[in-house]
Amino acid sequence: MNVKPLGDRVVIKRLEAEEKTKSGIVLPGQAKEQPQMAEIVAVGPGGVVDGKEITMEVKVGDVVIFSKYAGTEIKYEGEEYTILSQRDILAIVG
Amino acid sequence: MNVKPLGDRVVIKRLEAEEKTKSGIVLPGQAKEQPQMAEIVAVGPGGVVDGKEITMEVKVGDVVIFSKYAGTEIKYEGEEYTILSQRDILAIVG
Amino acid sequence: MNVKPLGDRVVIKRLEAEEKTKSGIVLPGQAKEQPQMAEIVAVGPGGVVDGKEITMEVKVGDVVIFSKYAGTEIKYEGEEYTILSQRDILAIVG
Amino acid sequence: MNVKPLGDRVVIKRLEAEEKTKSGIVLPGQAKEQPQMAEIVAVGPGGVVDGKEITMEVKVGDVVIFSKYAGTEIKYEGEEYTILSQRDILAIVG
Amino acid sequence: MNVKPLGDRVVIKRLEAEEKTKSGIVLPGQAKEQPQMAEIVAVGPGGVVDGKEITMEVKVGDVVIFSKYAGTEIKYEGEEYTILSQRDILAIVG
Amino acid sequence: MNVKPLGDRVVIKRLEAEEKTKSGIVLPGQAKEQPQMAEIVAVGPGGVVDGKEITMEVKVGDVVIFSKYAGTEIKYEGEEYTILSQRDILAIVG
Amino acid sequence: MNVKPLGDRVVIKRLEAEEKTKSGIVLPGQAKEQPQMAEIVAVGPGGVVDGKEITMEVKVGDVVIFSKYAGTEIKYEGEEYTILSQRDILAIVG
């Protein structure tokens, strides 16, 4: 993906039910009730963000749970993505 | 559990009345009036969170009291959990 | 009491009128108009809380005045308590 | 007075019109229009409050002007007092 | 004036139209449209305020422009004054 | 462009559908649905902003995605631009 | 101008259409649509403001773009000015 997030931001793609992720995880049917899961598609460099040193702890391909109301939705080459700060990533799955 | 919280976050499972916890504590009937008790099922690594060094003081299996309105509810493999920051854990019980 | 507050938190029991505290203080009748008095029943360890070093200055048995709207009410073994941060304790009485 | 404020807090007694203070100042009639004047009756120890070193600059007996909406009103032995932070004391009079 | 402001606070007297200030400046008629001008009548000692070292840059007699909605109005010996923080003084005139 | 942003600010020009950017990227038709893309036309010097050292990470000609509600719209020589802080730039495209 | 701003504040005069500035720039007719342009008429000394070292980067005569809703409007010797913090100056023009 040709989008490079700045600072501690990441680009995620929300996962739909039964979707197969790049890392091979198949999300089962009940995933339809999990709109807060996503796959990381791009990761910012981290560094000093708002005066604080941030280390990136997620990587491209990670399936994550994120804060439902966080981030900015964008459309890029016909697909929808969300850009959000790593601090809005709650956990890594799998 | 295959969910790894980031930073100072923990995953908790709310405890229902008369439920037996992993550590063997049996919550008595009046627990129905205690919706703020939960068992810790996963613990983040701590470290520098928002520019401050955080040491994790809870561990998997702890029964805790937490801030009622804190955290994000998630559904994972058919079960409901809450992900919240350790700072929203008020006390350890037992 | 088998509840261990985290960080700078304390567990308090609100004092009713003419109630005798553990430390022997008898609160007189007009105490009915003092819903902000309580006895400390458990004290957290203090330490670094939100990036600041906190020393606990209250101890179990202290009768205190606290901010009316602070804290979280809990029910534990049939009794009602409040968990709040030491910064919401205004003064020690007696 | 048997109330020991914590941190940078002080206990004040609001002054009514023509009331004689401990330090001998007689507040004249128009004081009725000065509900923001009070006498300090107890002073906390200061020290590190919310991560900042605070030196107490008021003492028992000082007549002060304070922020009208600051503090918590308490009743103690039949009398009304206000507990507030020294930062809500605007000036010392006399 | 017998009022000693604490910290970075100052006491000001709002200037009415065509009023002569202590330092001799005569405010012309259109001053009626300048309710934000005042004369400094008392200055706090400065020092560490809210964890930051503050140097006082105004002195008694200065005519200043201040933030209209800042500060606390007080009545003292029949006269009205405003107590506000030096940070709410925008500029010195003259 | 003869506008020099201060501190960590940048001037951007929002990109319309099928517009050709200075760096040669042609934004395809669906860009009409991407009102959050813009080209950087001027970049501030960075440095200490609000007490924090800021390094500028975008340069003139970069196509960026920015927070939709951030910044101030200005009109300059008949053209519309937006001035916003680099922290409101989410990602660089291309 | 006989107004000395404190700290990081500046005094600006909003520019009307086709007005000639002190530095000789003539603002063309469409300036009527640019209510956010102004000329700097006085500059504070900078220094430590709110605990942070501020260097002034604008000077008297600069034409600037500023945040529309920032600052305090004052009337001085029959003319209208705005006093605002340098951080509300977005860019220098020309």
C-alpha cells in the first residue's frame, strides 16, 4: 500500500465476517459481530510524537482490536481504510 | 486466551453471580449486585504508555473491581470481554 | 477487609449518625448532616501513579472528610463501600 | 479545630458582616456584600501535590479572599466550614 | 491598599471614562468604550505557581488591558476591584 | 507561494478529482470522494512548538491525507488553501 | 503605538480591502474576503510563557494570517485592534 502514515499512526482495514487475512487467519461467521477487528496494512515510523518517544508495537499483517470511535476513515483506490494512532489499538489477536 | 493487550491494557471477563473463578474463589449469590467485579484473563506488557513508565500490578486470574464505565467491550470466540487500562482497575479482591 | 486498592486508592466506609468508629470516635447525632465523613478501611500502596510519586498519608482507621461526588461505590459481602483516590480525601478528623 | 487538611488544602470559616476575627479585625457593615471573605482555621502541610511542590503561604488566623465557587462545604460540630485548595485563595487581607 | 494577592495574582481597578490615574494619565472620553482598561493597585509576589516559575512584569500604577471575562470581582472598603492572574493581563498602556 | 507558515504549520491545497499534482501524480475520478487529500504548498520551519521540539516530516509537493475538520481555510490570490498543523497530517501518499 | 503586549502576545490591526500597509504592500480588492489578514503593530518580549520558552518570530510591520476566533478586540485612540498570542498567528505573508 502506497500510503505512509506519519508518527505513531497506522492504516487498518476493517475485517468482515469469514474474511481471510494475509497472515492466514480465517475469521469465523460470528465475526459479523466484531466490527472492531482489523488488519494492519501500514505502520508509521513512531519516534517523538507530541513530545513523547513512541515505539511502534504493531506490524503489517497483525490482526488487531481497536477503539470503535477512533481514527479517520479514508477511501483509497476504491477501498475503505481507517487511519488511527497506535494508542487506539487495544490488543493484537492471534 | 489468544488476545495480547498493548501497553497498560488488560482483558477482563465480568463475573456473574455464583460463578467460580479460575483461582477457585466462589462469588456468592449477592454478586448479582456486583457488576463491577471481573477476572483478569490477559495482561499487557506495561512499559512507557503516554510518556509514563507503567508497571503492571495485576496478573491473569486476579479478581478485580473496576470502573463501571471504563473500557471497550469485545466479543471473542462467542464470549464477551472488556479491554481496559490498568488505571481503571480500582482494587484486587481476595 | 480482603480488598486491596491499587495505586493511590483507598476504600472508605461512609459513617452514619452516632456510629462508633474502630478508633473509638463516636460521631454525634448531627452527623446525619455529614454524609461526607467516612472511615478508611483499606489503603493502596501509593507509588508512581499517572507518572507522579504519591505517598499515602491516610491509614486504616482514620476518619476523613472526602469529596461528595468522588469515587466508585461498591458492594462487598453485603456492605457498601466507596473506592476513591487519596487526592479526593480533603482532611483527617480527630 | 480538630480537622487536619491534606496536601495544599485549608479550612476556612466564611465571615459574616461586622464579625470580629481572631486576629482582631472588625469587618464593617458592608461586609454583608463580601461573601468571599473568610478566616483560615486550619492549614494543610503542603508538600508535593499532584506532582508539584507546594509551599503554604497562608496561616491560621489570616483573613482571605477566595474564589466564590471553589471548595467543599462541610458541617463540623454544628458550624459550617469550607475546605479548599490554597490555589483558590486569591489574596490575604489586613 | 491592604490586600496582598497570592502567587501571580494582581488586584486591578477598572478605569472609567476621563478618569485620572495615579501615574497621571488622563483617559479621554471614548474610554467609556474601553471597559478592559484598569490600573494595577496590588501585585502578588510571583514565584512558583502551579509548578511554573512566574516573574511579575506589572507594577502598582501600571495601566493595563485585560481579558474581559477573567478574574473575580470583589468589594473592598466600598470600592469594586478585580483580582486576576497576571496571565490575564494582555498589555501595558502608556 | 508567498505565505510562510509559522512553527509546525503547513499550507495545503485540497485536491479535486482528476487533478494533476506538481509531482506528477494524476488523481483518478474517484478522488471526488476523497476530500481529505491535498498537496503541500508551504511548510513551516518546525522547531520548538508549545514547548516540544518538532521536526517537519512533510515537504512541498507531498500529497497527503489530513484530518477533515482540522485547520483554517484562507483565500490567497483568488485561490483557497488550508493552514494546519503538521500533527493533523495523517499520512503521505505516493 | 503606546501599547506593550506582555509575554508572547502581539497587537494586530485587521487589514481592509485595498489598504496600504506600512511595509508598502497594497492589498488588492479581493482582500474584502480576507478578514484574517492583519498587520502587526506591537510585539511582546516573549520569554517564559506558561512554563515554556517562547521566541517571537513576528515583527512590527509583518502582514500575517491569524486564527479568526482568537484574541481580544480592543479600542485604542479611536482605532480597533486585536491582541492575541503569537501561537494564533498562522503564517507571515509577503
